[in-house]
Amino acid sequence: MDPELFKIGHFESENGRSITLREVIDREKLKHIVMHPEDYELGSRYIKGEKMDKDAQLTLLQDYLARTNTLGECPMRYYQRNGFGRYWTGEKIGLQNISRRIRHTLCADHMIDIDMKNAHPTLLSWYCHENGIACTGLDAYIVDRERLIADLMTYEGISRDDAKPTYSPSSMGRSSDSSMTHQPGSGNIMGNEADHGGSDQAES
């Protein structure tokens, strides 16, 4: 293990620092995936807000492989956008935004992937209730998330990976260029409309 792969950078506020950590993977497994992509269903995936097809994902995986050492270690810088909130990977791809199936394959012998289901909407709902902010659309989404996603998948004929980003940006205060404009409930989930906060035009 290389101690230089652990760093905490300088920061001007308690939430404004960058962090460099050591990601560890099974390098031989990643080499096999990169050399035999036809054996794996990479499909499409949103990475940093951009939809990536199979070939684009393969290019990113090749880049990640090139950045690992012989022990499968890869230094990864994480930073906060606008100096607060969630830490995001500073590279094009890392364990944070890699496909879950591939991540579990690469990390099975090195770490346990602990995932808080529906984390961001749940934390945002708590904040709203603590501060007297109405968020009935958000609460409805949290309670009925799986059905709403399933309905959108059926309505648009899309995969789960394509459906989830339609809702996620709404709770993060940003918009998407989604063309899904008619499915009830696919709009801004922070709203308080009767239909789960949905609007006819998705601004998620």
C-alpha cells in the first residue's frame, strides 16, 4: 500500500477541501472486462450527467485500468461542487460512478459496498421538515419510488438506469434535458401538485 495515495488537501472552509483516497480493485478482472467487452452487458449509463453507450464506457474503463498500479491501486481525488455537499470523483470515472455490477465484480475481494437507498431525497426531506419547507411531492416520491420508476420505464419503454436520472436531478436543484414530457410524476418532485409533484413538462 502506498501511503501517498491518501491525502487531504488544503481548504478555506470546513466543507471546501479536496480529498485523495486509494481505490483498490482486482486489476486482472478489469483487464478481462476490457479485453472481452462482448461478454458483458455494459448497456448505457449516465456518468457525470452524460449518457454513455457501451463503447464510451469501455473507453473510460480502459482509462481507469491505465491509472492503476500493479496492485490494483488507483489514487482518486474527490471534491465538492461549489464548496459544499456531496464529494464527487475528480476523474472521468471511478468506483463512485462506475456500473454497480462492474464495481461489485472488481471490489468483491477488497471492500463491502454499503449503499443508503434513496439517500439524497431522504436527507433532503428531513431538511425540509426541519425547516418548515413544504415537500409533499418529494415525500410522495420517497414512499412510492419503485412504482414511479417502474411506471416511467413502462410509459417510455426505457431501462431503469435511464429512468432514475429523470427524477434524481429534481431533488438536486438542477435541470435535465430529458424529453420525457408527459408521464405524470416525472416533473419536479420538490413541487406540491396533487399528482406526486408532477408537471406536464419534466424539468428534472
